[in-house]
Amino acid sequence: MFRSLNGVSKAIASVLGVGYSPLAPGTCGTAVTVPLAYVLAPLALWQFVVVTGGLTAIAIWSAERADRAWGTHDSGRIVIDEVVGYLVTVALIDRTQWRLLAVAFVVFRVLDIVKPWPVRWLDEHLPGGWGVVLDDFAAGVIGLAVMIALERFGALAWLVGI
């Protein structure tokens, strides 16, 4: 049973193998989330929040278990955290607009790579799957704030013509 649970956790944590990409696995993990965000666009906000919350819980579990199985900490193969962070970033934008999803992609990736405070602090201080996932969740919250600010100041209209 433990072997199969390890396999399941690795599959989930790597988003069905996307995390094994030899080039920029985190970017690849975020990229596969863009169509998911689009598919989830018809959901009411509360439903989207429930889905994202459920994925966050699954991500914490799978990241923790996969890291233990691999003998690593925050393995680059774990990209389910990028899925969660990106979904947080796009929670309040019009997810039917591909150009907005693309801007959110860039915003989230920059924040995930740069890791501004408190993202880096969470990454360095929370144990196991919590640290692996919640730093990306925090980057997603900051990304959401950036997307709202871009919209409020008219920059999204200028950037994407919406």
C-alpha cells in the first residue's frame, strides 16, 4: 500500500509528470495550469475557492509524501505548488480572457522566482509540504494583489486591450 501511495503522491506532486521536465519544471507546472484556470472560469467565486482550497490540501499532502519518497526537500519535480499559486493569482480576474491569464502567468512566475517577503520566509521556515506549497500560495496572494492593482490603474486595459 505504501508503494502505491508514494506513486500517487509523486504523480500528483509532479502534476502527472510535468515536474520531470528538464527545462524550467516550475514554469511548465504553471503553464499547464493556464488551461485549467480557463476551464474553471464558469465556477462561482465560492466554488473556485473551494476547488483551490481542496487542491491546496492535496498539494501539501502530496508534496510532503513525494519529498519523503524521493529523500528530498522541495524537489524541483514538485510543481503542484505552482498550480495552487497560479490559481490564487487568477481567482478574481476574468478567467475567460486568455490575455489576462497570460499576464497573470508572468506575474506569478516572477513572484515565485524572486520570492519577496513573506514568500521566502514561508519557504525557509515552514516544514515539509507546508513550506513547499504555502510559499507559492503566498506568491499567488501577492500576484492577485498585483493583478487587482493593474486592473484598478488601467494597466491591464493597456497591456491586453480589454
